[in-house]
Amino acid sequence: MPVAGKPGTLVFRRLRKRAEFLAVRRGEKRRGRLFLLETMDRGDGGTPRVGFTVTKKAGNAVQRNRIRRRLKEAVRLHAAGDMAPGNDYVIVGRTEILTAPFGTLTSELSRRIRGSR
């Protein structure tokens, strides 16, 4: 299901099935302080897809959901424009996202998605 932001923003779809998440694990991994970004080129040039996951090591359900919500909002507002067509992204959130300023989170996410170090 497409997720559309404000007019003029890039449209992306969500990864929902376990098989889709597992397929992305075979791709490139970009590690960071706040999250792990896994990316894979599907090769079809279609709409980019993104999935979010947070492991139980990150805390209880309330903390994991807060991490996931912050990641979703950062992608929706800032990082969606950096996503390449035909790519799948899985973002594995870490506990540090809860204390990081939102501006830092968005800039780090955009930088990792673009592939710069």
C-alpha cells in the first residue's frame, strides 16, 4: 500500500511480509550508532519499499514502539526523497534513537540511505 506525504514528496511502500525482510538481509548493511540499515536493489526500478524492525534488546513494548514511530516519521518527513527507485530498505532501530535529537536522527538516516559514510 503506497504511503503518500505532502504533494511533491516521494511515494514509498512498506515491507510487510517476513520473506521480504529476509530477502533484504542478503543485501548491503550500513551500520550506524542509531540504527542498522539493510538495503538491497530489486532491479525492477519500481517504488522503493521500507520496513522497520526493533529487537527486544531495545526495551519493552512501549520503548520499541516509540523507536519505530520516530523512525517512521523521520523517513516520511526527510529520508523518503533519498531512497533510490527499485530498492528495499530495512531499518533496525536501536535504543539510542530515544535520546537522540530528531534533527540528528533525520540527517543520519538520510546520509545512510544515500550511502555516504
